[in-house]
Amino acid sequence: MRRGYADTAVGQVHYVEAGEGPPLILLHQTASSSVMWLRAIPYFAERYHTIAMDTPGFGMSDRPAEQPTEGIPYYSQAVIGLLDHFGYEQANIVGFHTGASIAVDVAAHSPERVKSLVIAPILAVDDQEERDDWLSRDDLKSGWVPDGKGEFLANDILDYVAHFATENDGETYLRELIAKLQAGPNYWWTYVAVVQYDHYAAYPKLQCPVLVLNVEEEVLYSYTVKAHAAIPHSEYVEIPGPEPNIRGWVAVVPEFPKEFSDAVMSFVDRIGGE
């Protein structure tokens, strides 16, 4: 794997790349970074030039100085800049959770840049009352605040990262812990951006082939089913995931990287892999 930086309209964006072939862009969830894809990249890289980007504000990418008023479209600019950096007119894009929302926005508003789109589990709210409920949640809009005693580690960060932990995978737990520390106390800005984003206005604008990839027992399972129904030309695939952890979360990419990548590539090979 190789690392590098792309200059974009929203600052420098860090990425990890591997392989050769048609471009495949991987967009991560909050509050992770490109590290969430490290176990899957070798599978993708067998047939694709695989590029896992750190969303602005995460990993080693530049951070916005203040909460972006544009919401999701702000982060989409980084993807366009990444494509420009490599000289790619088009790419296949895979988005997971927050990354899925960013991928939808790129495909909806820059359709000429997206050859195929894979929406892995996605949170898309189409009811204003539900949106208001989400935005009123303290845990959605509260970041962590460093203190001299390190109590924030136990009170917030370790508790949050437990969502990604499993009994047999301490490596994932440690990786996600470091990623959240890197993201800093404003990681929640992307959560708000996702909830505020009008996915259902964007869905009809999608022109490229779309795969909606769902995971059994995933926390966003029902929202992902609704996304497929709202995108008439989309294909739908559901794969089994690992057992939910104590918080009910399914860490499918780090634990089942081959199963996840196989599901993605069976679609992209057919649609966007030539």
C-alpha cells in the first residue's frame, strides 16, 4: 500500500492506495478513517486501483476550521478533488455509513464523475419529525473535550469505540480508538451533516448503476432497505455479517473483509470494471 495527499478545494486529503486497474474509491464511516478499509483493500486491489480516502476532519486529512454550513456537499468536494488529483474522469465509488451519504451526493451532483455506486448501510432520514428527533439527541452533537486527567478517555472515547469492538478483535478496537482521537472533538459534525442531508431529493438524480449493499443485523438495516426502494434502478444484495457486539453493532468490513469485497466486486466487475 502507498500513502499520499491530494490538494482539493477543502484542503489536503490523505489517502491510501493499492493495486492497478479501474479506479475504486472507498469512503469510510464516522469517526473512523481509511484504516477501516485496511483488511479489505488487498482484495479490492487484486483487480482495481483502490483508493481509500480520509474524509476532511478525519485521519490525516485537513480539518475544516468551523462546522461546514454546506453539510455533506462540503465533504463531496474532497472526492472530486481526489479524482482530479489522479486524473480520473470517472471512478467507481463505495461508501459506508457517512461515506455512503457523501457518495450519493457526488453521484447526484457530479454524475459524469461516477461510473458505478455502491451504497453500503446508509442513514437517510425522510421525515422532518424524525430528523428533528435525531438532531435533538445529545449523543449526536456532543464531542469529547480533553481534560488534564484523561477522564474523557474513559467517559466518552472508550465508550464510543466499544460500538466497534468485538471480543475476538482487539486490533479493530485499537484502530478505531486511534481514529477517533485523530478526528478530535468535532467528529460529530459529519453526523449532523448526514441527518440534515436530503437523501430522498438526491436519489432521483442518480444516473449511474447503483448497488445497495445491506448487512444482516446492521444498525442501519431498515434505512438501507428504504434506500433501495427509493432508487428504482438499484440492485440489492444482502450479506451476512458477524455477530452483533455488546452494543448491537456489526463490524462487517474489518471482520468479514472478503465477503464484503466479494459482494462489491461482483457488481462493479459487471458494471464498472472494464
